[in-house]
Amino acid sequence: MYIDGQWLTEGPNFEVVNPATGAKLGSVLDASTDQVQAAITAAEGALPGWSGATAYDRATILYRAHTLMMERQRSLAELMTAEQGKPLKAAMNEVKYAADFLLWFAEEAKRIYGETIPSARPDQRFLVHKQAVGVVAAITPWNYPISMLTRKLGPALAAGCTAVLKPAESTPLCAIAVFEILDDAGLPPGVANLVTVSDPRPVGDLFCTHPAIRKLTFTGSTAVGRHLAQLAAPQLKRVSMELGGHAPFIVFDDADPVHAAKGVSLVKFLNTGQACISPNRIFVQRAILEPFLKTLEARVARLRAGDGTDPATSIGPLINEAAVAKVDLQVQDAIAKGATLHTGGYRLVDGGLERGCFYAATLLSAVSPDMLIYREETFGPVAAVIPFDEEDDVVAMANDTEYGLAAYIYTQNLSRALRTFEQLNFGIIGINDINPTSAAAPFGGMKASGLGREGAREGIDEYLETKLGGLSI
Ligand code: ADP
């Protein structure tokens, strides 16, 4: 753990395992409530100095952190593959994406502009000033174990906030590696603190109730996000919530079915389907259903599951046993209710894969609204295809979910693309594009997918208060 600029190494600890092999990777400290309290106190103590530093000084440290992260890209990616399971190439991409947030917010730090506003009174002036929210508590997930940290710490530190971060219990080693970078970049003691725990609940409670914490930023499941938002409400703490999704992927009959199927095969199986923007319902207009399924089936059947260190691996393991059980339950439920299974549909247990949490890349069609997979987030390597006939129907079906994070539209008709873009209630929409994400673009959801945006110009606003000065002259 890293508290007030010091590395702690002694004390009770818990194990971290490789999800591809079940092998123990290491142990990390299991923080006591007193230690979490000490981390909050350290962040509180460092706040005046850090928020009072110039934006140029804060940016200099973030630039250095960006450089160090890119210098360590390979070793960070190898650690991520071992701890989280994703193929090395995907891990390399994630480290680059993570570093992008440090660079973007180093730049944005210098663009925290205020305003002057004309008054109706000739003897009055209005000044609008932006200042850091204060101490921030951050809780991050395991699926993107480095980029989810920099997407929060980058803007928080750029804005002048100090922070305490609790990473997911399955991926604390990646978090430690990020904090080594911040330490090496010269971040002053107490500005960012890391606490690792095996049971997140007491820390979550403390973060939500501690008076020194002014803001909670959380990425994880909707159930936990709701719980934390409720706990934080009596204190009127600010919250940013990046929660679950159930992305529709709509393929209209004027799109090239082969191109669209390739897109699905790439985005659906990224990170073994363990992404909040992963397509969960693939709606295909009936006229092109057959060629679409033919291409998708061939591509899904070719995907090779394995250890992410093997260059031949295209999909890694799921994070744990519970994830395998959830995915299999949704697949078996769909088959029992009449879905067609094209390929996959079982846990992989041969050739050494039995030691890890591997599930075969799976394609289901004829999926219908009565199936679990139509409503629940899968977070696994299962493509679920649903036929549709009319544009109006598919928009209504796509919006028929409590979630509102990502959606995808494939069409060659510009009017239809814009119409559908406007009608879909989702925060991120890819139009003939499977990767609508960037440090420069606002990421976040509507409805039960969350509150607030990360990245982009908006990303730093989440960590700023607006202060008005009214002056009589
Ligand atoms: P997932 O189902 O993707 O693991 P979670 O919402 O359970 O998503 O986990 C995301 C993050 O939230 C992790 O850091 C986890 O430790 C944390 N977390 C889970 N439950 C709680 C809780 N009750 N209080 C605080 N943090 C929690």
C-alpha cells in the first residue's frame, strides 16, 4: 500500500492469482480500517499544498507519469496479462489508453478557466472561479485494471484534488504498478494514496461517510454503485458512477453484413466480453441475417482461448469461477428457451485450460426477450443475435433496458444513422465504428449506467467546484 508517500509492506495480506492458470502471483496487504483512515488523513493534509500548486506544476508531474507509463508499457502489459488474463496485445493497448489520460489531463490542467459575467448593476462585477472539489475517494474494477485508475486519477490530480484509491481485489498488483509510477514521477506525499483490501465493503462504507471525502468516483456494477450512491447521499457527497451496460448493436439491411459481422466479432470478444460497452444484444435486420450469421459463426469458431502470453491466443480467461457460472447460466437458459447455438456453449477444460476460467467463444441466434441474456449483462464471450424487421421496432427494443451506456449502429444510410443516433438513449454510440472511446471523448452512461462523464473536457469538471464572486466597485 502507498500512504502519505510511504510504501507499506508488513501486515496481514491476501493472495492474487492468475485467472489463466490458477497460479499464485503474489500477496498484497489487506488494509485495516485504521490504515484507510490514515490514507484519508494523508490526502486531507496534502490538499492545501496540491490544490494551491500551479496548474503548470501539477501538469509537469502528470507529463512525467505519462512518459514513465509509456516507458514501462511492456512490463505493465505483462503484469496485466498475468493478473487479469487479457492477451498481451490487448494489455499493451490498454496501457497506451491509460497513459493517454495522464497526457490529456496534464494538458487540461492548464485550461481550467474561470469567467467574468456582466452584471445588470453598473457598480457590480461577477467572477466565476473553479477550484478543486477536495479529497476524492476512488473505487476501480478489475476488467481494465490500469486505465480505469488513470481515467480517475488523471483529472482528479490535474484539478488539484488529492485522492485515496481502492482497486479491485483481483487486480491490486496493477494498481501498485501505477502508484510506483506516480511516486517515481515525484508526486508529493499524501496527494494520491493506495489502499488494497480483500473485502471492499468496510472501505466503501468509510469512503461514503467520512466527512473529509467530498467526492466518490466509482466504476463497477450497477448494484454496488446504487448502494454506494445511497450511502453517500445523506452527506451530499458528489458522486461519479460508471456502471453496467447492455449495449445493443444494430445492423440495418443496407449495411454490409460481412463487414458488420467482423465488427461484432472484434468488439464482442474484446477482453473476453468483460467490458461495460460490450454488445449484449445484436439486432440484425432479417434480410441480411443469413450472410451475417454465416460470417460471424466462422469468425467466432476460429477464436482461440488460452493464456494471454501465447501470441496465438485471441481470448483470455474470465476473471473467476463465478463469472464462468454466470455466463453458462445465461447460455443454458437461452438454449432451453429456444435459442439456436451455432458454436461454443461450454466451459473449456482441455489442454491445460482446466486450470483457468475459460469459456468457449459462443454464438447464439434466435434470442428473445424472455431469455436472461436479453436483459442481464453477460460480461462474457457470448454473442446473442436477435432478428428484427422495422427501424421503429428495433429502436424501441434497443431502448428497452434499464441501462444506457453504449450502443452501435451499422448502416450506409446517413439519415437513418442520424435518426437512430438521436433516438437511442445511450451515452456512447458507435456509428459504423466499434471503438468510440478516447481520452479526448466523454465516456459515460444514461439511466442505470451511471452519472457523470470520464475523459474529455467534461472529465475534469467532475473534480471542480464553481465559486462565484460578486464584487461591488
Ligand atoms: P464486478 O461485478 O464487475 O466485480 P463490482 O461492482 O463488484 O463489479 O466491483 C467493482 C469495484 O467495486 C471493485 O473495486 C470492488 O472491490 C468494489 N466493491 C464491490 N462491492 C463493494 C461495496 N459494497 N463497497 C465498496 N466497494 C465495493
